Amino acid sequence: PSNIVSLEPGLVHIKSCLSITEQVKLSQLALQQDNKGCGGFWGNDQKLNCTENRGRIFNSVNAFPKEFLQTCINTLKLAREADDTLPVINPTHLIMLYYQTLATTPHIPWHQNDGQSNFPVTSISLGDSCDFLICHRKPIVTTDHPISEPKNLAHRVTLHSGDALIFGGECRHIWHAIYDIHPNSAPKELPFSGARMNFTFRYAPEILGKEDYFSLIKPNPGKDNQFFKLSKMK
């Protein structure tokens, strides 16, 4: 189908993967989740629990409603229509993130998803659209690696509400980042606004039983000085 795009082996973008009805249901369930007694994405002080503009919930998939796991499995089956090297597996963990869309440019710096296997990561976006950057190594601009070097140029994918991005195999540990989030681009039917919600499913059995430790990790939201090279990506 034309909405399922294989960007390269192990990397599939599914446009409009979820219907608006499915998006509403998934986001409603996410907003109802409790984060170990701390009010879901918001803490007891009514502030987002990760950073000033970000809420985070992490746990074993089995701790969430069954609809979440089924959504991941259905998405992987669709991805296999474009890339049959991607196995359909039951993920072990889910991280849910809620980002406020700011007037200033918001972004998530370059990072890799944890986990030791090459089984696919399934990422589902809801809410405001974002520009998602992908690169096989973390771009480093120095005198020895100028901005014109091809390895320093990332691929940019715009993810809209209901889109999914799947990466596994040789792409399992790709570097990725969120460069920008576009205000007022979310469907009006969603039960939240002015934000982006992300669901990332991954297979990481080595951290089963260690969810309490990983649920407390608060990533550094600081700016990444490598983003300026995006101006060269035309």
C-alpha cells in the first residue's frame, strides 16, 4: 500500500497507520494511566513529571491495557508488507511521552533506543506533527568532519498524528532526534491539544524486573548544537 514506505531495510514509515477513532481511544487510555501513584504524565504537584515540558511513563507492556500491545502487533504486521525482514514479536516494554508544543523550537537531542537485540522498535505518534531526524551515526561536525560530509547529513521524516515508524535489524540502533514540533497540527478530535504524544514499544527482556530503576531516568532536555546542520538538508 502507498501509505507504507520502506525507507531502507529495517526502517519503515507507515502514514496514517491509526484511524482517528483508534487515535482517540489510544490517547484516552494513555491519559488515564497512573505512573506508580504519581498521576500519570503529571505529578502530584500537577506539573509534568519528567521535565518542565515533558511527561513520561515507562513500564512493562503487561502493566498497560491490552489495547496497547495489540496496537503494536498490528503495526508490525503492516510494516512487514513493506519489509518482511521485520519479525512480529511481542515487545517487553512501553515508554509513553507527552511533549508540550512550545512557541520556541522544541526538540529531543540525538539518542539511541536502549535494548541489546535487533528486534524492531515500534514508535507511534499522536497529536501535533514533528520533524524526525535519522542518522546511522551521531552527526559530529568538527574540522575533520565538516558539515558538507555526507555522513553528517540526517534523513528527515515528518510524522503526523496516527503515523508509525518501525526500525529493526541494521537500523535498530540508529541515532534519531526530534528537530521540531508543529503547533496546531493535531486532529481536533483528540482529547488533548497543544502537545505530541509518543508510544515507543521495544523488546528488551534484559531489563524485565528493573522497571522501577528505568522509570526514574530523566533525560537531559538540553539543546544539541548539531541541529544547525539541518539548514543544509534540502
